[in-house]
Amino acid sequence: MVETAAQTSTAQAFLATLKRDLLIAYKRKNDMVNPFMFFLIVATLFPIGISPEPERLSEIAAGVLWISALLASLLAMDNLYRADYEDGSLEQLLLSPHPLYFMVLAKNIAHWLVSGLPVVLVSPLIAYMLSLPEGSFGVLFLTLLLGTPVLSLLGSIGVALTVGLGSRGLILAMITLPMCVPVLIAGTLAVEQTQNGASLMGFLAIEAAMLLAALTLAPLASAAALRISVN
Amino acid sequence: MWTWFHRLGSPKWFYEISGRWLPWLTAAMLLFLAVGVVWALLFVPQDYQQGLTNRIMYVHVPVASISLAFFPMMAVAGTVSLVWKMKLADMVVKVAAPLGAWFTALALASGSIWGIDTWGTWWVWDGRLTSLLLQFFLLIGMISLRSALEDGDAAAKACALFSIVGSINVVVIKYSVDWWNTLHQPATNFTADPSQPNGPEIWVPLLLMVIAVYLFFIISVILSTRNEILYRERRAQWVEELVSQS
């Protein structure tokens, strides 16, 4: 048994972690559906709270979608390490001989596939309901596609730092939301500026740069934070 | 050459040495502050556009300068605390967060008093203001993270890591909000040429004020760190002797 364990490559361990998290999410459908429904509900509150007029809605539509996606991502964050921390499998993950970076990355990717991707996929529908100008649908979709993984990766640091705490919800929000501001700015500016004739490529390049930086750096910070939280 | 660094590992040594520095630092601060305040408020010529209001600069610029500079400083202390497990570095991280939050709040407050006169509004969603506000939120998050983690060692490591992540993030936030919306004037270039409008009679008192406020910040950090040392070492013999003497 020891020999087979030693022969597991990092790639296999990465895929096994990814598959395990996706399977758990599939079996606990509530955890999967709730962030998505939360996104829809928050997006619905804005027209009710501000104005149902299409002209005013079209101005704020991109921001509403981004803020709703950010809040949904934050709400879903707690599932990322919580259950694993409580049942002890997080400790097993830390004890594994493979680099923790890849294990954390696998968990983050699984988490984004479950909580971020559905939000991105449904965003054109909500954008239509919020009267976003039709030319901006593609921009919004692409920036959300590149931006929501960054939200998951950044949020993962905050969750890893607070996973052992009893009352962690508000602290998580306070340390995560300010860090997500650059993504929010890039996303909403892209929609606004392309409506005024700016080129989309520059914004996509900035979003992609943020994504690459977050992919390389954020899991390292999350891994360090997990080692601190799980003693 | 590393002895000074190893000595920093001993809170007792720092307590003794900082006790000897404090009178000198305080005297220097009072001197710079007295000369700076009197010069800035009474003798600096009025700005031809802003009039007397411009004198707020002598408070706003030093305070804002610290609120930008202390986050990297805290990250350096956090790195030292993570790498060498130095208790003193963690104490600095701990006391710098609330002090930095105060200075950030003061920079925002003095800026908005300046703003009501020159921009005609207390608050605008301008790049620099927004990034300082977000930095303030991050600091409040950091303080509540520390108070929620009761275990001293885990709190030390978590806050050290957060100070590093946060200082990188503060830079990204700063550039992204500048890109988003900017009204704030850029930093002015001061010259040594007395015939220029921003000559020495403007910036020398500003420099004195900056030095005075930096000294005040350093003294505050040292005083809070000394309190923290006494609290954490309260069961050590030297602290008990110190308390029984006084």
C-alpha cells in the first residue's frame, strides 16, 4: 500500500481532489443551488429597490450583475473548506506528500465550477432582464468568465484564514470584499467603456493578467493560511 | 553584525533600549512640531488660489504619507514574524494595525475638510479617497481577525500572512481605483529655487511637519509595543520586578 501511495503523481492527486469535490457538490445539491439562487434574488432586488425603468436599469445593469456575482461568490465561499475542516479530511490533505498548492488549486477550481460558472452562464439572461444594451452581453459574459475565478481564488485566502473560527461570516466579508474591488472595477469599466467605443482587448488583457496572477499567487497564500488554521 | 537582529528577539532588551530612546524621540518630535506648526500656520505665505485653506496641507500631507507608508512597514514586520517567529515583530504587526487605521481615518478626515473648501464637497468617489477607504476596511477586517483568533500563535501567523497579502492588494487597489476615477491632485514637485511658487518657504515647514508626524507615529508604535510586551510577559520575573518597583 505504501508503494502505491508513493507512486501517485501530483497530477493524479490533483484530479482526484477535483473529482472528489465535484462529486460531493453533486451529492449536496443545496450547496450547489443556493449561491445561484442567491445571485438571482440579489439581482432581482436592484430593480425593486432602485427603479423598474429600463433607461435607469441599463446604466446600472453591469454593476448589479458584478455585485450580485461577488456576493454570491462570497456566500458560497464558506463551503470551500468548512466541511473538510470539520470532518478532518482537510488535515489529511495537508499531510499528503503532494504540493499543497495543487490541492488548493483543485479545490478552488471545483468550487468555481460549482458556484461561479452557473452564475456566468445565466448572466446574459439577467442582463436582458436588466435592459443591458445588447451589444454589451458578450463583454459582460467574457469579463465575468475571466473575473469570477479571481473572486474564488481571492476568497479562498480569506476562508482559509477564518476556517477555524466560530463566527467567521462577517470577518470573511470584511477581509475579502475590499480585496475583490480591482476585479469589480475592471469588469464594470469594461462594459461601460466598450459601450463608448473602447476596444475590448485591453480590458480582457487586464482581466486575464489578474486571473494569471491570482492563479499563481493566491493558492500559495491559501495553502499557507490553511497550514496556520489547521494546527 | 547580526547581533542587533538577535537582540530584537528579546522583548526585555527592546523594552530597556526603547525606554532610553523615548525621551530623545519625544524631545525631537516636540521641537519639530513646535517649529513646524508655528512656521506653517503663521509665516507661510497664503496660497494665491486657496488662501488660508492651503495650510491644511501641513497636517494632511504628513498624515496621508504615513497612512500610505505603514502598510508596507507592517508587511515587513509580518514577514519577519513569519520567517523568524520573532515575538517583537508580531507585536509591531498587532499595534500597527489600529494605529494605521487611525492615521488612515485622519487622512480621510483632514482631506475632506480640505475638500469642502477647494472641491466644494466633503466626499467624492475619487481614486485616492476610495483606495484609502478600502484600506481602512481591510485594517478593520485585520483587527477583527486578530480579536477573533484567540490563540496567540495562530493569530500572529494569520495576521502576518494577511499583512503581506493585504500590502500587495493595497497596491493593486490603489492603481485600479486611480484608473477608475481620479480628481485628486497629483503629488506636487517641490523645488529648491526660491523664485518658484513651490519654493523652500513652502516645503521646508512641510518637511518639518512630516518629520514631526513620523516621529509621533514611531513613538506611538514604540509605546504600544511596550504595553504589549508588558502584557505578554506579565508572568516573567523582570516584569514583576519592574511592577513592584514602581
